[in-house]
Amino acid sequence: MLSELLSKKKKISVTGLGYVGLPLALEFAKKFSVIGFDINTERVELMKKGIDPSKELDSSAFDGCDIQFTDNAEDLKEAHFHIIGVPTDIDEHKVPNLKPLLGASASVGGSLKKGDIVVYESTVYPGCTEDDCLPILEKESNLKAGKDFFYGYSPERIVPGDKVRTLIKILKIVSGCDETTLDTISDVYGSIIEAGLYKASSVKVAEAAKVIENTQRDINISLMNELAIIFDRIGIDTNEVIEAAGSKWNFHKYTPGLVGGHCIGVDPYYLMHKSKQIGHDPQVIAAGRRVNDYIPHFIAKKVVTTLIEQGKNPGNSKVLVMGVTFKEDVSDIRNSKVADLIKELMDYSMNVHVVDPHASANEVAHEYGIGMISKPEHSYDAILMAVGHREYRSMKVEELKELSNGPLLFFDIKGVMNRDEFDFYWKL
């Protein structure tokens, strides 16, 4: 199939054009003819104009690309190599929400022809591709998986905001339903991935490898968060402890923080879901999630006790929260734990002002019911730097003091500022 794709006798389709799908589609479109499909018409129209709705890519990324952006699933019938990279999140009960993935499977399934290949990139639990997605592909296409059409799984490893380790510079895991399919998938991805490929022995192994990448990080960060709680009560600096412990060669450095976003804070629930399905109640993974979900409450309580110690009434206090995205220098607000922190502060009847140079005020209001202001005012009783955006990292302490109502009470959640310049400084 590779030669036919290179000669553009056949096309590649990418379904789901978010922070995963769009960079992948554009990279393929430098060599192949690509159909980029997304159900969001507004996003499609922006991409037709060379604008990345996720604000991750410059307009130059669209230059010289042979790509057709569409919101019409019928256009998928022109492709023979299909990639699905829609988001997989959780619902309000922390249960995997497969609706986007199953919907995308239905759209692609209705376009399948004999000999086509379907590759999933969405993060799932082991077995999801074959147990949940294939039946839909078969039903919509009236074709048999492994006989009439073929499939594989190649988990995304995109790091939002990382301008160094981009798509083509990250080792890519690939898997296929049989050796021939794996070879074809490897050839196609290998044509764009400079960092090389890792061939997993099966689709389930590839699925599991992806989901434990972020589960491991979640657990490691939860340990640091619990240590931060302990060390705060003792009265010592967590980062100083980590630096000291890190002087030993086999100590792995992780730092405490708000664990949000669409990966680390979500993926463990997929593994927990599958684990419970097969009769095992996961203990360590669940404990890590509980600790990380508790951190917004811990920080809010720290702000409240500090205000009281300073002779201020929290219910009459005005607080500034700087940053609401899930990590620094990105516009993505999905599953942002800063939103949880803001709501915790509001539960104490505080007047909370929120600013963020990267986040969309409309999206924040729609997603969380939280209003933003365009720029900070003055007379804040406490200031929380929740996200270490580059704009904030370059600020001078005098600028922050000008915003304060009396002595500055500064809470540096990410620890990006120099504590020696502050009279009161707290970090996680």
C-alpha cells in the first residue's frame, strides 16, 4: 500500500483533528494525499484558512500540504488507510467516555472497502480496539476484520506545548492485527517518524503500554504531592528535599503539582475501569488518583489559613488566580485542576479574579462556569500563580506587589519565582 499512497493513487484519512490528529494529518500531507475529517464545522473552517484551533501550530505548518479538510463523513470513502485520533475522556462518575471513539468508528466503518487499514491512536484500555471498536467497524461496513479489512493501534505521544519533542521526534509504538498489516503500518508511519518505531507484539500490548505511561507519572506525582502535604506540616521545603534526595544516582526526580489535562489525570481511570471489569480492584492506582484530586482542596485550605493568620477574613478577601490552563504555555483548559482550585476558593466565599493570556474566556465560562477578567486589578489579599506561563515567569516581584492589598501574600503553585524576593512566599 505504501507505494500507492506515495504515488497518491490511494489516500490517508485522519479522523479527529485536535492536538493529536491535526499535526499528524499535516505531517502525512507533506508526502501523501490526506483527508482530514472532524465533526466540528467551526474548527474545520479555521483549518481551511491555515489556523490551528488548538493554537499549537503556526500557519506555516499548513504550507505545502496536500490535505482536504472536511466535516462530511462521506469524504472518508476516498481513503484506504484510516487513522482515528479522537479524544477519550471520562464522565462525571470518572468512567471512560467512549462516545467520541465509537462515533468515529461508525463514521470510518461506513467508508471501509476491502483491503483498507484502520489504525487507532486514541488512548484506551487494553482490549478496547478489538472488543469495542471492531464490532462497530464490521457492522457499518458489512466487512470482516482481519479478512476483508485490517487494523492496528499506534498510541499518540504528543506533548502539548513542547516545541522540541515534536511528533516526528518521538519514538512511535506501532502494532497490527497480523504481520503483514504491521509491516504496512510500520512503513507508513516510518515514512514520517524520524525517531524510529517500536513494534509491539499485539494491539493489546500497545494499548496497555500507552495507558501505563501516564498512569506511572500520575502515581509518581501523587507520591510527591503527598510528601508536599507532609513536609508543609513539618515546615520544610519539598523542592529542597527533592534536590537533596536527587543527589543519589537512583532517585527519580518528580515534583508536586496540579495534575490535570487530558492524559495524566484521565488515563489511569481507563486502566482502573478495565481492571475492575476483570475482577481486580486496583489499590495503588486509585490511591494516586485520590491524592492528586485532593490537591486543589489542600491549596485552597492553605490560602484560607494564611489569610486568617494575617488577620484577614477569607469571606471578605479578593484573590487573584494567574493561569487556568492545564499546563504552562498552552491554551488547553480540558480537565484543568486550576478550575477545581478556583471553585474551592469560591466555596470559602472569596471574591476570585481569574486571568490567563492563553485561555479563551468563552471556553472557560462554557466549560467551568468561571468568569475571567482581561487584566488584573489591584488590592488583592492573596495572589496565586497557578500556571507558570512564560508571561508570568518573566514578571518582577515589584509588579506583583503593586497588585497587592498591603503585604503581598504570594502562592507560587509551580515554584517558578525566586522565593528570596518575597516577604511571604508559599509553594507546593
